[in-house]
Amino acid sequence: MTTPFSTTGLQLRSRVTPVGELEISLVQVETPAPAADEVIVRIEATPINPSDIGLLFGAADLSTVKASGTPASPVLTAQIPSAAMKAMAGRLDQSLPVGNEGAGVVVAAGSSPAAQALMGKTVAMIGGAMYAQYRSMKADQCLLLRDGTTAAEGASCFVNPLTALGMVETMRRDGHSALIHTAAASNLGQMLNRICIKDGIQLVNIVRKPEQAELLKGIGAQYVCDTSAPTFMDDLTDALVATGATVAFDATGGGKLAGQILSCMEAALGRTATEYSRYGTNVHKQVYIYGGLNTGPTEITRNFGFAWGVGGWLLFPFLQTIGAEANQRLRQRVAAELKTTFASHYSKEISLVEALQPEHIAVYGQRATGTKYLINPSKT
């Protein structure tokens, strides 16, 4: 039988008004009793990922943030530049829930055996609306965490782990043998390093600061190139000669980095070329842009022949293309290595109310390496 349950809880919402204002607020929403195949999860941990920040803040200018409301029910507003409003047209006046993934304890369950089996268990979920105190989910969409695994340890077991595994899977399916990753000192980048070390894959890491390079070397990374170094282009070319990497995953998006990577790929291939061609080497070089840490234009200076490509890469469309069996294989690996290969680290745990405080937004809104925040909606 269905477990009796009906309560209200806080949920974080983001809205863009027609006059060009972003409004973020906490609202009370009712959580009805679960259907037969559903469970109700009390969310205890949900990360602030860059993809979450994109929905949370839209195109707002965070330097214009103003706080109002009450301490228990704060409201934030910020101005959206008029030039950016076209990109917001599809979400005008919609109060959108935020938060891609999270984890917590099942506090109510429907009558089906699958739902009842999860009662009282700690599970991880993906599916949006996770910046809330309660979330209704289909039982078969919950990932049961192993005994002894906390909600905080399981909160980030979808987006970053599956993205890192997806990069390796894409590399193999595209016929490459090694890869390059930018913003490599991030949680995701550290996971990718652990995957590649364990699987014997050559990985070239690109970072922006010397301390990030030292961090990666400390966990066993062999090839780390710092864009702030005057020898960056030479260092990257040498690493590509050593590894043979011809596919890159770029989290920055804007700026010159994608073009620089392609240039260094061509230079590395040219060192071993046996004959000259005015069309460049015939080995295909690929950069996948999967993030937008730099929101400026992507600048490409074509000095690397014709065998190249730049395109977008997103996790969920990729997962749809590889099919259910491959999806299950990737998820099983994440569950088995959650405390090792796919361990996540956070600089601070905050409540839903604290997530709307300007001093916290000033930190996690930067999307900078080492400033990843974890929201605990059950924290008061």
C-alpha cells in the first residue's frame, strides 16, 4: 500500500520578467502522496553545477543583485542587459525550478515492490527541480546508493561523472586514442584524470594557474599545460607529440583556446609527417565545446589545414545516442567507484536560504575552480 504522505516544502525558483529583470525566490510547494511507482525523497545534498548556474541566473548582470523579502523567504533581483533579452525569450514569466541532480532519503513510497524497496534508503537522482526540500521521483529513476554512502557523497554522481565517462566514450567511438581537457583542475577534471590513469589513457590537461597545475600533478597527472605560462603553446605541442591526442573537450567555450588547441594539434602532427601538403595534415582534429566559462565569441585563426572540426557536446543528448545498455554500464561504474574515481569535493555547504544571499552568490557565481558549493535543502 502507498505510504501516507503529504507536506509542503521550500523550492527555489528562477523567473525572467518581460521588463528585463531576473527574480529568484523560495516558494512553498505541496508534495502530494506518491503514486504506486513513485517515491518521495527528502533532499539532503544537491550541487551547484555550471549548468545549474546558467538556469539560475540566466543572462543577468550579477553586479546588480539586490536582496529583499524576509530572512526566511528572501527574494533576489538582478538586471538583464537589453542585448541579452533575446536569448531569454523562451523563458519569460516562467517560474522555473532549478537543480539538475541531488541525493537524499526516501521518506514515502508508493505501493509497488520497487518503490517499497527504497523506503528509508539513501538514493541519488537526476531530473531537475532538486533545489527543494522534497522531490517526487519514479522509483526506477533513483540510483540506490551503497550502504555507508552519504547524500553528500552521492549528490554529484550523475552530471560530472557521466560527463567525464562520456568524454572517454566519445573519444573511443570517434576513433581517437588520447584526449585533451580544459579547466582541468575542476571536480570534473580531477575525475577525468582518475579515469584515464585507471584505464591507461593518455590525457593532456590545460589549466589557467600554476597552483592548478600542481594540484593535478599531485594526483598523478603526467601532462599539464598552464595557459598563463609564456611557453604554453610549446608545452601543449610537446604534450600532443608525446600523447598523440587529437580530440579536445573545452569547458571555456569563448576566446582563443579552441583555436590554439587545433593549432598545436597540427604542429604536433607536422613533426612526424612524412610529406608536405599545402592542405595540412590529413588526420582529423576535433574540439568539442561543452561549457561556457568564457562567454565571449569563440575565436578561430585557421592555421591548421582542413581536417578539423569544432562542435558542441552535451551530456544528455550524448546519453540518448548511446542507448540503454551503454547508459547502464556507465552508471554502474559510477556507483561502484563513487568514493574513489568519482569522489567530489565542495568548498562550502549552504542552505536554500543561504543560496540566495549575495555574499555566497559572489563566490559560487564565478564558476571558478575550487569554489563548488553544495546545497543542503534540509539545513535550516
